[in-house]
Amino acid sequence: MLEHGSPNAAAKALGKHHSTVIRALDSLEARAARMGYAPAYDMTRPCPPGFRSRGTSTLVKADGSIAMQWVKTEADKSQDEAILREFAQSLADGVKGLAPITPAPAHVVSDLLCVYPQGDPHVGLHSWWAEAGEDFDLKIAERLMCAAVDRLVATAPAAETALLLNLGDMFHADNQKNESQSGHKLDVDGRWAKVQQVGLRAMLHCVRRLLEKHKRVILRINRGNHDGHSSYALALMISCYFHNEPRVEVDLSPAVCWYHQFGGNLIGSTHGDTIKGPNLLPVMAADVPEMWGATKHRMWFVGHVHHQDIKEYPGGTVEYFRTLAARDAWHAGQGYRAGRDMRLIVLHREHGEIERHRADIGMLEAA
């Protein structure tokens, strides 16, 4: 219209019938009026996005000039969906591509399984050297978790499948009151939300690193006595993060005991705060009798005590793992002095455990 001067001329230039252009103009004017803009009627203040005009009152002087004007607006419900979609898109833009596609390794050994047990990371724990003999905070926790996995992956054989087995107590505190699930007050570094963010970031790093070496990654996060709620939320977040990555399987079972069969191997895992070591193998036989009968190498991987301990029982072994976390002031006062490390256990489909690797705290801190 502005370019051609009339509806007929505009229609001719567009190759349309003049009535089509006139209807389009009428529709545009009506829509503008609903938004509070109709210059021919002294309505020159359009409504902001999400609102529409409910009416315009104009006070006109004797000479015809406008003395005052009220523009009445209301929420435009017809725009609700568009606004919500735009808002959702703005959120999606911030996380687009969060899970980058990691190329699968070209050569893997299907008869091997690499198990990476993470003993009680306690992300959020705060220790002061002068009080506990060791320093520990969020930065140290994240650096040690990532460095341990980096080192172990570098030494691991190219097994087709990796099992990242978090043994529980991923987080030191389970709520914003800096308490454990049972209500014990804890020494915590940082705000609750920040602790959650660091824990998620560290675990995502671990999974992505494993994807570089292994064709398939299984992640199991056990609930602990420190983080019964937060641990499951973490598993859900990681599951959502990798929902389009078929090479990652995040186990979301809320069960206290978890089992995985690999050929002639049967792995059981639990945090260790509810069932005592001597009872674990009978529990395994009762829970998964078919798997028990089909395997000859049966093992439990357990956390909670922060000590290295392995015992053989009729039917299998029960192994407790150390943690990378430092002792806090309370445990230091109670005489706790266990070593700190993370391990990698390599299982053969038929022959059971054939090798293991260790990432020691001294090497990690010196790196």
C-alpha cells in the first residue's frame, strides 16, 4: 500500500484480486485496533505484548484537540500459548546441545566389563586442615572426582561396557539445613544449590569421559544415608541429560540393593548402611536366584564405611571401598584415618576379575 498507493495497485503488483488485499488490510486494522492502535480514531498507544485494548476514552477540547486520554487494557488470553512457547524456547536455548555426541570407540572387547566403583564422594563436605588434618571443599571434590576417572579411564582396557557404580553418599548433606537424612548437622561448603550443581557437573564429566573409551556406559547411583533424596534426583537429572544418547543407560530403580549380570559374573551393590556384610550374599541369592544359579563369580561392591575391606564367603565376596573425600572434624576426632583412592575392576565374561587399577589420592593431589 505504501509503495503502490492504493489497494488496486498493490493487488495488481502482487498478482492478487483487489478484494484479497482489502480483506487483508481490514484484518490488519482490526488487529491493530484490538492492540490499541487506530490513528484515524486518535488511538495511537499500542498495548504491550500479552495485553489487548479494552477500550480508549478520549477527552476532547472545544477546538477538537485531545485534552486527555485513558487507554484501558487487559491480558490477551489468546497470546498465552505463544508467550509460554517463547518462554520455553528461551529456556531451551540455554541448554541446547548440553549432551554433546561423543564418537564411539572404533575397537572394543565385548568379553570385558570395566567397573568403576565411586566410594562415597561426599560432595559439599567441608574440612579445615587445622581442625581435621586435611582440607576439602567443593573445588577439591570436583577436581579429585574428575581426575580419578580421567586417570583410570586412561589405564583401562577397551572394554565394550563400563559400569560407573556410585556407592552412595554422593552428597554430604540432603537438604538446605545442611543435615543428613537422619537430621545430623554437617560441615558443608557452599549453598545447597551450588553443591547440587557441582555434583551434577562432576558426574557428567565422568560419564562423558567413559564414553570416549567404552561403547556403552551403565550408571547406577545408590542412595546413601547422607543423601537419600538428592541421590535419586541426581540420577533423574543425568537420565534427562542423556535421554537422546543410546550409549548411556541410567538405572533409576529406587531399590536399596541393585544387581547386574555380566556373563558368569553377578554384581550386587548397595550403600551398606542397612544390610551387614555377612548377610549380603544370602540376600543376593534370595533376590535374584536365577542370576545366582547362572553365575560362578559373585561379588558385592559396597560403600558407607570409607575403609578398604574385602571378605570371601561361601558363594562370593563382599568388598567395601574407600572414598576420595577427606575426613571432617567429627570423624577426625573419632580417630578415623583410612586411606583415600578410587579403583577400576576389570571383569572377564567367563573368568571373573582379571585385573584392577588404582588412582591414589597422593598422585591426584600432585597432578
